[in-house]
Amino acid sequence: MNTPSGSGEEVVSVLGRLVLLAGGQAPSRGNMPGAVADALRQAILDGALAPGAWLREAEVARELKVSRTPVRDAFRILAAEGLVNINANQGAVVSPMTSEDVIELYAMREVLEGLASRLAARRSARHCLEEFTVLIPEMKRAGEAGEIRELSRLNFHFHEIVREAAGNRYLDRSLSQIQNAARRFPDPTLGLPGRVKESIEEHVMLADAISRGDAAEAEKLAIGHMRHLSELRIEMLLRH
């Protein structure tokens, strides 16, 4: 395991800003582990808790005003998702993201995004058309304004729409975890020269295929989109 890094004060500061909710309400005692896991997960995915950050069980419990038991259970939930590594000293370390993660993650994402796009085109073309009619203009506006982080967020929302439209619970569960892992990569590929325009074009073509109900074309385009993302990610890693 990598040595825990990051300022303890920074971690405590992040923890102090987290809010525990379950369905928009204060969680009940039985829902507390899930609420703690949700709060920590969001902070990890947003980059507030960086790879290598050490989450001490007692600190998390104190800052979130809960007992240590739901914190311990939350660490187990996040460890199962690959977001943290359990530390023997009653804590957890936010998992790093490596070149192996890029290769393994996108190998899986390529297959699952292709399947999701094929199923979405077959089952929910009209629903996707309605969603994309609103989303695509937002993506174009963000791209033209140079709002890279916002465009990245909208890109993930695009794939969430496709995932949910596929209507397969097992696929939804697996792809949700993979999409969450992809959110953890720093420096979105959208910062590469010409990538904003290229990314929007790729999403527009995929949206069109799904909305027309062309399952074969949708799957092909989704696979190509993910394969290209993988190549760009590896290219970015080689530059550093």
C-alpha cells in the first residue's frame, strides 16, 4: 500500500464540510453507514479527498458527528468499490489511480458502454431523444464558453442517461461503479488541444444513433468513443 499523504488539516477541513443525507433527509441510524459512504464517495469523486489522503476512523467520526461503527462500515463499502484501501491502523487511504487503472478500467468501460448504448437504442430511443434535446445544447454552450469542468460533468451525465435507459439492473450497477472510477482521473482529456470540439461531435453522433434506435451503430460509436478516451488518457500519462 502507498504511504498515506496529504495534510491532515486539509482532510479535516474537507470532512467538516460534508453533509450526511439519505434521500435528501437526515439519515436514520440504520442508514448511517450508507450516508457516511455517500458523503465520502462524493468528496473522493469530486477530488476534494485526493488519492493518498488518509481517513482516520476517529477523525471522520468526530467531524461527521457519528460513532465509529458506521464509519468503519462505510470504509468497507468504499473499499469494495475500489475507492479506498483499508488501513490496519483503524483508517483508510484514498486509492491512487495508475496507468494500470486506465487500461483496466477502459477495457471494461468500452464493453459496458457499448452494451448500454445498444440496449438504450432498442428500449428507450424516444426517452433518450427527449433527454439529449436538452443536454446536447448545454454541452455545446459549455464547450464554446471554455467551461471544461462543466462540460466534463455534462459528459458524465450523458452516459448516466444512456446507462439508465438501458434498463438492466446488473449493467447499471457495474457501469455506475466504473463511471465513478473514471471521474477520479485528474485533468480531464478535454484540456487537450481540439478535444472539446471532438468530444462534443462524438457525443452528438452517439446521441443521434441512440435516438434513431440504431442499436448496432450506437454500440459501435460508444466503443470507439471509449477506446479513443483510453488512448488519450495513456497519452496524458506518458507526458508526465
